[in-house]
Amino acid sequence: MRKHDVLLADDHAIIRDGLRQILGETDDLQAAGEAANAQQVLERLAEREWDVLVLDVSMPGRSGIDLIRQIRSDGNEIPILVLSMHDEEQYALRALKAGASGYLNKEADTEILLDAIRKVMRGGVYVSPAVAELMARDLIGGGRQRHQALSDREFDIFLKLAAGNGLTEIADELSISVKTVSTHKTRIMQKMEMQNLTDLVRYALKNRLIPAGEAE
């Protein structure tokens, strides 16, 4: 049986090592390439064809959502499974709407991960029961919530602000200037009709966008 080639994209080497080991114990999958940032993902995709991309949604300097959109705009139809530390409420719908084939939390069991990889690789869509519920709510739930008006970059910064990260910390993590982060913060406040960071935190907690113990 030919092993299908999986491209692993995560900025943490320990995560890639663990995934490589998991895939190496299967008869049909193998980690044939790795990428630690968005640019490397694009380079690997340009080098050859892959059977599936397993992508972390939080990539240095550029969000995984942005990267998915570019991959699709480039005409590449590679199946993409987003594997993230973030809860489904945060990024799942955005990832799927951007063109991902599935979304899975990193806390999922090994067998669930392998099933998800195989399903998207064969042309299917993998969603957990939690994501299926989010999709249903998005379809029939009526009016949009305030955070849904934010762009992908704004939403990313909104979550970091709500979690207590400072402007400089966010700028360093996203490889952008403090001034750019400040501009995004102003737009976020305007779009969400919030007066201060306390309002953002309360909103994020109420809508389960950050864990209760994460806000500082």
C-alpha cells in the first residue's frame, strides 16, 4: 500500500515531532514534509503535490486563516485539516469558510485525528459535533454576533487583547508594528461598539471565545 504524503505545518517542533511519530505508526500515512511558518508552507506547496495539509491556525507573522485563503486563491485544492489549540468557537467557522476541509482541536484523541486526516484526504469534510452545532447556529441563528463583523486579522487581535496580551506582545507575536496593532484595536472597538478593554473581555467570556481562566 502506498503511503499518502502529509505536509505538517506548525511552528512548534515538538508538535511536528509528535504528529510525525503518530503518522509513522500507520500503514497509509506519512509525514513527507514540514513547515514552521506560512512562507515555508507556500514554498512546500510549490515544490510538489501533497495528499493533505495539516495546518496550525496560529502561524508566525500570518494567521492560518489568511494562509488558507491564499492557498485557495492560488488555485490549490489540497485538502486542509486545521489542527488547533483553540476551541471551536474561536476559529472553526472562519477556517471552514476560508476553504479548510476540517477543523480539529489538538486535544483530540489520536484515532480521531487519523480519521479526520483520512476523511479530508478522500474529499470529505470533517467537523466535530461542536463544530456542526456552530454551523447550524450560523445557518439558522438569525442576526450576526458583533465579533463576526471583524476581519480575520481583527478577530485574531481581539482574542489576544481579551486574553490580556499587551500591544507590544501582540505586535511581536504577529510580526507587525505596535502602531498597526493599535490601529486594529481602534477598529475593533468601533466595529464592536465597545468603550474599553473590560467590555471586550466581558464579551469574549460571555460568548466563550476565551477560557474563563485566560483573561487577566
